[in-house]
Amino acid sequence: LMKGIYYVEAPDGRVIFAIPWRENIMVGTTETPWTDDPAASYPLDSEIDYLLASFRRVFPARGVAKRDVVAAFAGLRVLPGGGGAAFGRSREDVLLTDGGRPPRLLSIYGGKLTTYRATAAKVIAKLAAALPAREPRGDTRELTLSPVD
């Protein structure tokens, strides 16, 4: 588990990631609608239980229990319009600017963890005229996410 990123399906068809993080494994994500103050978001007990159950299903030998959770955090993602449950809504990214030439504000709706590089490239392309010219420091298209022996 400490040598790569695992992309697995939970029993309900949702995707779960298991990602090495320092000496631990970071497990996520969930799709729980949040209607309260975004700054007050936190992981619900039901989400932690769901992730633990999904992790145990795929990695039963690890024997993971709630007492093994050393930290938990929540983040919010605004999904593009559309009705229905969050799980069934599109994850395609939508980029909107303030209409200025060059744009001074860009909002990102949707997007997926697995396509963050492509989304970041779209963001830079939209904002390029507003940014100072510079030489790229790296090409993430060639960067490996997790080195494997």
C-alpha cells in the first residue's frame, strides 16, 4: 500500500482512493451534500464509517478500525448545475471568468481528482494573458505521481 495510489470501487459503485501519505494511508473520497457554511465543513461519522468499510472490503488483511484513524478532514467541491443526487451528477470541470480582458477572476466548478493536471492546464490557458511571462519550472505531463520500485 505504500508504493502507489489505489483506485478502487466501493460496493455502491463510488470510487475510493488509498494514497500513501508519509507513514500513513489517506483514504477518500465521499459525496455528501453540504448546505451549511463551507468554512464549517467536517467529515461526518457516517463518511468515516463508509470509507473504513470500503477500505476493509478491499484490504481485509490490514484490519483497520476507527481507532486507527489519526486525522480526518473535509473539503467541498461545487458541482455544475443539474438535479439529482451528487453521486449521479457530472464531474466535468466548468471554468468561468469574470469576462475581463484579461480575466482577473476564474471560478472552477466540478472537476475530478484524477484529472487535476488537465484542469490546471485549462486554468493556466484561460489566465495566461493576465500572468507575467515566465519559463515553466517543470512539465507535470512527464512527472510521475508515485515512484514505484
